[in-house]
Amino acid sequence: MTDTTPEVIVVGARPAGAATAMLLARQGHDVLVVDRASLPSDTISTHAIARGGVVQLARWGLLDAVVASGAPRIRTVSFTGADGTVLRRPVKARAGVDFLLAPRRPILDTIVLSAALDAGARFASGLTVTGLLGHRRVAGVEVRDRIGRTRRIPARLVVGADGVRSRVAREAGAVVVDDRGPGGAAHYAYVAGLDGEGIEFHLGPGAFAGVFPTHGGEANVWVCTPAGAAVPVGADRTGAFLALVERASPALAARVRAARITSPVRGAAGLPNHVRQAGGPGWALVGDAGYHRDPITGHGITDAFRDADLAATHLGPALRGEVPEGAALAAYAAERDRALGPVLDLTCRLAGFPPPAEFADLQRALSAALDAEAVALAARPPLAAAARRVA
């Protein structure tokens, strides 16, 4: 990080922040990304990328790099109902995409952040944002490094991509404009040597489990339940996790036991289903900082990529003085809120664990919504590239 004052500070270097920084830098803006973590590093995530997210990677020229990293192309999806009926389908070619992905986060996050740096953005790790500068308008951030030194960094715009517990959102006073209440619980572990192929979904009484193939021949095996059935903190988290998987699918649990669990069980419970205000004077939110839904639909990375594209589309012209900032923020908020609505509605209904027949119908509706989203994203015009400008 140099002493040059950036136009934009992006707080958070994971998919939402790195992608926003990349797209703004490609438009010629001087962007600084800060994160308290050192990257590459892992984070809680089942790391599935829906069709729309794969479309975004292709549009941005990053899909080949993700595939070359060893992330398997996923070409089949199966759904095993509560009655044992198995429905298996190929991933059809739509919106220019005929496979899905579930890359490990240290690998995916590094690819997207590297693309931002290649576009001219700068990155500083080990910096925790402790506050925002400015009074009526956000004018930068105050940060603290790992040894306790503080620094004030001014900027024209601050983008919060710092997750569901966003400090930027809190400090900016971002209001929750739609609150659907807390979600359920989601837990996962990595498994090596698991038989089968493709993405799997398994529905059982009060539990929904699945398999996402990922790097190194491993699979992310996950299970979602109501919050009251969360894996307890204790010595045998693996045993408790397998019991929940067995509730969803005894056959899947038996396969996992016959394979090799290679990681601790990770997860979370009671995370919010809410939409925050998308931005205000001098600030904007992307990804989980602005909108979070229950993990049961596995849509977080795709949400992050969509928001990054929408934000960069509207904020770039505002930074160049082509449109008023307030108008750009309002347009971003309106487009984001329209885009997130269908998946949020379906997510909340699925997280309520309705009867099996209704759950299956909602899964079919979700599949249609994800395809429609991918088609809309594929039709978006590319952002205009420009020579990098330094403020």
C-alpha cells in the first residue's frame, strides 16, 4: 500500500469485495482493498457457485483460471426425496454455461483478488477498520494494524464487503429494509474418497443434506436443519454432524462413514435473512454486508458476484462525474433489490422446512429462478475498460 489517496476503499477482499475492486479498477479507478485477514485463507463457506456465478466468472475472463486450478466441472445434479425417489439431471447448457463449480475458498478468493490487482487495485492485509471518516458524508476509513497502530485513509467512496456483521454497515448507519427473521443451521465437513459424482441433494425429516465436489478429489458434505437442531459445541461434533446427515439420508451418512472425513465440522446457526440499505452518501454495501439469506440455497458467492457487477456498473459513472452519486446509489439499490427478491423468497420458504412435496416444488422453483438469473446476468453489457487513473 502506497501513500497515494485512493478514490475507492473496499473493505473486505473476499468475492464481493475483490470482484467490486476488480471491476472498478478495470474502469480506470484507483482502488484500495483492505482486509484484516491474510490471504489466501479459509472461511466458513460451502463454496457452491450457482449458474449465475459461473456466468459472471466467464464474463470477467476468470472461469478458465478457476477450472485450471483443479476445481472439477460439475455436470450432474441429483435430488433424493424423502420417499427415496432419486431424480438425476444433467446440467443443461443455458446462458453459455453447461457446468457448475464448487472451488475451495482460498483458491477462488485468490484468483478474484489477483485479478483485481492485475487491473491496478492495491491490497493491504492485516488492517481492521475501526471507524469511518466524515460527518454527513463518509470520507474514508480509520484502520488499525496488527501491532496496534492506527491510520486514517481518506477516499471518495467506501464500499463495505465485510460480511454479515459488517462494520461499515454499522458505522454508516445502514438500516435493515427487509427482515425475515433468523434462519436455521448449516454445518459441513470435507470428505475424501466419497463415491458418487456431481452435486447431490438429500431431503429427510427436518434435514436437507448435500454433496458439492471440490478440489483434490474431496467433497463438501453439508446438512441444513432448523436452528434448534444445530451441532452442539462439544467433543463429538463429527458424530453429531453424521447423525444430522443420517436424518436427511441414511445412505449418504453410510457413504460418508465409509470414506474419510478430512476436516473439523464447521457451521453456523441463526444467521439473518435480511436486506440492508444498499448505500448512502460516500458509501455502499455489497455481498453479505448488504444482503444475507439462509445458507440452505447455497447462493452466497453468486450473490456476491451479482452485487459486485451491479455496484461497479452504477458507481463507476458516479466516480467519473457522469451521473450524480445519489442517483447512482438509488439505481444500484433498486436493481439489487429486484434481483435478490426471488431467491430470498424461496430461501425463506425452504428454510422453514415445509412438507416434503412442497419442499420439492420449491426446489424446482429455485432451479427455474437460478436459470432466469443466469440468463439476465449473461445479457448484461460488459463494463467499459479505461486506462487506470490515479487520484
